[in-house]
Amino acid sequence: MRVATEFCIKVGAIDHLFGELFHMFAEAGLEQRYFENLEAFILSGKLKQIAIPPKILTRIIQYYRQKDVELLEKSILNLNLDHYPNNLEVRHICEEDFLTSALIHMLTTIFDKDKNMENTVCLHILCALYSVMNKSKIEKTKEELMMTLNSMKDSTILFEANQLEDKADADMMAKRLKEKEEQQAERQLKLEMEHSKTYIGYKLMWVMQLFLEGKKFPTGTLSAFKWRMYVFDIVRFITTSQFLRWFLHFDPQRFFKMILALYIN
């Protein structure tokens, strides 16, 4: 399956990959195996420029949401959703499951093109992150957050289709099992931290800093026109009494350091 997928991508036989090949696996009751095989190709960005049929995209999102929300977020960041008709539903999933990076990505790439939006996407991002933060029931102190992030090892999960586990001796198997358990515990701690009010609060301030510096998410530079619009929206946001009170309570020192750029530049 891996070889067939790689071949289809290489020769541009996308219709076959998401047509006959998918239906063959689905009819054989192996749809899960099909999606598992796609993981490595999605996460490596090999499908980022490919328009996957909407029905299969829906199944991919449903499958990864049931399996692993961290995997779902990475998938959203690496899928082409430009013409997907259910993007509003994906946005709601990001908000419900605290997938803040995917939410920012959706708003800056998909919804920024929506001419029906009354405000710029910047204001939507700030309000959405603030709303997601308030929905979180996980409370962490700033000290706990920094301690966890500083002690965290590389928790990137490798989704490899063909892991060679045969011919391993008992000691090696035990070592791998222990490493897997430690990795799972670390991932769970990381997810809990990323879903906490404190983490999302700092992410809100981080994205504001990013925009004030004229940068896009995740990379690139804002045009001069869009940068001025974003700065105007950030000023509107931070001078609203509700949000201003929160900033002054949350981390006043970092807040004043951040808005200093408005006066210096």
C-alpha cells in the first residue's frame, strides 16, 4: 500500500489514489489501514498541494479526530482545504478540541479569503483564541507551564508505516515498550499543557506579537497595508475593557513589553 501510494503521488495518478484504490480498501473493510498509510504522506506535506475529494477529506478528518487530536491538528496544517465545502465545521472542531495552531492556520488561509467577513481576520483570530481559552477547564500556573516546556524532550511522533519489530530480543522489546510508554505519558502531558488556559493565553499574546512585527503565521511577511489593518485591530482589541482587564491580570509585565512596539515604531 505504501509503495502504491508513493507511486500514485509521483506519477500524478491522484484520481486512482483517491478513487479506485480507496474504494478497493473500503469495500474490503480496510479503510482504517488506508488512512493509516496516508499519515506519513500527509505529515510530510506531500499532499499539501493536492485537492483531495471532499468525501474522502471528511472521512480523513473524522478518522484522525477519533484516533488522535494531535495527529488531527498536524493533518489540518498539511492538507489542502482551499475548496473543501465543510471548512466551517473544521473550524468548529479546532475550537472544540483546542487545536489553536490549526485554528490560526484555518483563519489566516481559508477564512481570510471570505469577503463576507466584516472585520479583518486578525480580530477574528484574537477573539477566537480568547474564546477557546475561556472554554478550557485545565488550570496551570505559569511556573508549571515553563517547567513542563523546559523539561519536555522531543515529543514529535513518527508515523512510519513499516516499523520493523520482528527478530528483536526480549530486552530490546522491553526497552521499546518502556520508551513507548514514556513517550505516551509525555505526549499526554504536552496535550494537557497545550489545552490549558495559561498556554492558550500566552499563545494569544505570542500571535499578537507576531502580527505587530509584521509577520504571518506560520511564516512570511504581511503586506504594509495588511500590517496596518492588523495593528489597528490589535489596538481595538487590547483597549476593549474586557480584554484589557484580562491582560493586566494575566501577565501585565509581558503585556506592556509587547505593546511597547506600538510607541517605539
